[in-house]
Amino acid sequence: MNDEKEFRLKTVVGEGDVFEYEYDFGDCWEHEIIVEKVMEPEAGIKYPRCLAGERACPPEDCGGPGGYEELLEVLDDPRHEDYEDYRGWAGEDFDPERFDLEKVNRALRRV
């Protein structure tokens, strides 16, 4: 484990490497990252940037993978007793199948 304040990603991993990243230690979102290709930055492009993706990001503090699975099950059943609460919490416009590339890149520009 490395202190992210002292290292740049490119100094610890390279093309072909695989590493784990944990987001939100309380909810245990564990990600396996595979460095498929390392490219030179393009002039005039702001980084980081996302090139593609699938599905929506789970709402913050939804309880990790298990909580997100429960959220999806409830939202898939409008007759579920917790449907209205979960829909209100996730937001009326939350669609787990939607991926918004521009929204992701706007968020990355704020990092």
C-alpha cells in the first residue's frame, strides 16, 4: 500500500499491471484495475478523462455492493413495501442502466 500523496500512479504501475482500489472503506467498494494501455497525453486535452463506461454510478452511501443490490431489487418492484422510500432516496431520475459520459467527465474535471 502506498501513500497517494507521495506517489504518482505512473511511477508504481504500468501497462499490463493489475491492482486493487478500494473506494469508501466503510462500504467496501473494491475495484480491480487493469492497465490495458499507457498512452502519451494529447495536447489540449484535460486529464483525467473517461472514454467509455456502462451503467450508472451507485448512489453514495448505499451500503456497498450488498446495499446496492438491495436498492436495485426494490426499485425493480414498484409493489415492494420500501419502493417509495428507496425511489425518493435514490432520486426520481435515477436509472441504473444509464451511463452519462459527459457527467462523468465534468466530475473528473472537478478532481
